[in-house]
Amino acid sequence: MRRVLPAWTASLTWKSACFIVVMCCSLAAVVGALVHVEVTRQTVATARDKALNRLHDAALAYEDGEDLPRGAGLDPAGLPPQLRALAVSGQRGTLVGEFRGRPLMWAAAPADGRALATAVDYGQSARTIRGLDNAIIGSSLLALGGTLLVGAFAVSRVTRRLQQTAAVARRITGGDLDARVGDPRTKDPSRHQDEVSTVAGALDTMATTLQAKLLSEQRFTADVAHELRTPLTGLQAASELLPEGRPTELVRERVGTMRQLTEDLLEISRLDSGSERVDTDLHQLARLAHRVVRASGTDTEVRVLRDAHVETDRRRLERVLGNLVANAHKHGRGPVVVTVDGPVVTVRDHGDGFPDYLLAHGPQRFRSGGKGHGLGLTIAVGQAEAIGAELEFREAEGGGALAVLTLPVP
């Protein structure tokens, strides 16, 4: 199976590879140009000196009235016109030209209003320059390919480590606090610590600290709830012995509220620790919705658009729906409607809607906008996750709060 790299990783790899290619091409072009210019200058200078030496010998022979040496002549055929004009004007010079398909280095000087010229073969020099250019291009391509492969390999190693670090960060975000990068460089002080290993080490340290704090919070919540159970049980028993009256009713009401809060804290503690076991079976969703509404004792309408059978934990699903219905009546306004549409159950009220912080970040314990303790929706989210369902909180069209519970289909 082919593994697809994240877009940012692939982008970093290709950007680095392109940067390496550009730098190598630039360096090869600069070095090649410098070598080409220097070698060409030396080759041309050698051929020019040879041509000028022959021209000097030809000028001496012409002045002495002797026969001109081989390869020299007055206004010879093939002499470039610009060089002839230069010689006729009284100056001497050299020029590379071509005669009958052969490259020649011409040298010319004035001779009684005419051009005394000589030529030496420039073919070998031209072939030397072309061979050098081809060698520069070939070696540059080889060096470019090798550098690109080495650079891509080095960059891919870094991007793989970055990808691993990002994957671990996503696992931690998803709730897997045991996830660690485990970069060997962070465990061996003798090894060089690069930037990636520093980030990986910082992420592992953060995950360890976060895990310790969350475990401490979970233990604290469980311990407080367990410790409160015994005195609250005794307090409730004592309240039953009080004479009937309004003060007794208030005491019993407060004791009941505290006992419910304690049970909620214990349930949250179990959900946080992941110690809850799910007992699944096949259930008819519409029947469960009617059962929850009847048990709530509230004036809640149930609408069944499309019934469905779901494989789930009935007790936990009823806990989720019961908390959603209770929250709608406590924090919203009627009418409250529970709608079953296949594996999707929605609970809607017609109040002011969910607070902005809840829509943005989800429910937070002990934050409910003034009523209750904010544990009902927290428990609903935890129980939904336990049965593999997805619970979303939205603003309803036309106003009000809308909770959408999507159950897995068997």
C-alpha cells in the first residue's frame, strides 16, 4: 500500500529539492563560465601568438624582397573583410575566421596599401574548447544529479522525522496520552541534538507532563467523590429523621443535589480513565427515544421520521439522550423535540441556544451559564464517545439549541 505524505511534508521536500537544484545549477553555471572564459582566453592567446609570429616572419621576408613563407600572402583569399580593412588602414590585428569549412586564426598587417596576411589552423583549438564545454556540461549534470539525490535523501530523513512528530502530536490531541516520539537522539546525551530532536523531545516532555496532570486530576475527582459518598449517605439518612416541613424539604433537596453531583463526578472519573465497559446489543432507536422521554417526566415531543436498529449500549445511549433532554428543559425553552431520522437523533429546544464557548470548544465541566454544574453535557459527550457515537452541538435554524447524535450503523 502506497503511503501518502502530508501536503506540508511533500511541499517541504520539493521546495528543498528545488532549492538544491537551483543552487547547483547556479554554481555549475558560474564555475563553467569561468573555466570556459579562462581556457578560451588561453587558447586564443596561444593561437594569436603563433599567427603573429608567422606574420612577423612574413613581414621580414616582404621587406627583404624574398619569397613569402608558406601560408602568407598579400590580400589572400578568405581573409575576413574587416581584418583586411584594418590592415589597409595601417594597423595590424588578428581575427578568427573560417575558410573552406576550416577555422583559421588570421593575422594581418599593412604592406604598401595592401594587406599582408597569414593564417594558422584553429581547428584543434576550437575542438579543445568544444570538448571542454561538453565536459563541463556533462560533469555539471552528473554533479547536479548526485547532489540532488543526496540532498533529497537528507531532506526526506528530516521530513520523515517531522512527519512522525506531527503524527504523535495528532494522537495526543486525539486523547492518546501514551503516544511518544521517542527520538533516540533525545535519549543519548552523547549524540548531536538537532532542531527536529529538540522539538520531538519538547513534545514528549509536554505529553508526559500533561498526562501526569490529567491523571492527578482524575484521581482527585474520584477520591473526592468517594470521600463524599459516605458522609452524604449519613446526611441523607439523618434528613429522613427530621420533622416534616419546608426546612426539611430544602435540606433533603440539597442533599439529593449533592448526591447526584457526587455520582456525576464518579461517572466522569470512570469515563476519563477509560475503565468503562460497553455492553452492546441490537435496539430499536425510536422505542429507546420514547422510553427516555417517558422516564424524564417532561413535556417532550418525539418525532420519528425514519426508524432504525442500532447496535449499542442501551443504558449509555439512554443516559446520553436523558441528559440532552434534561439540559434542553433546564437551559432552553419549549417546545423540546426529539427527532429520530435513521441512526441520527436530534434534541432541539427553542431557547437562546448554546453558549458561544460550548459551540467552539464543547461542554466544560462546572461551566453551565448559571444553572447546574455543567456535568450533564460533559457526561453525554463521554458516554457518546464510549459507544462510538458522534455528538455535535449547533445553533438551530430559527433559534434555539440543537444537539445532533449520530450513532454507528451495524
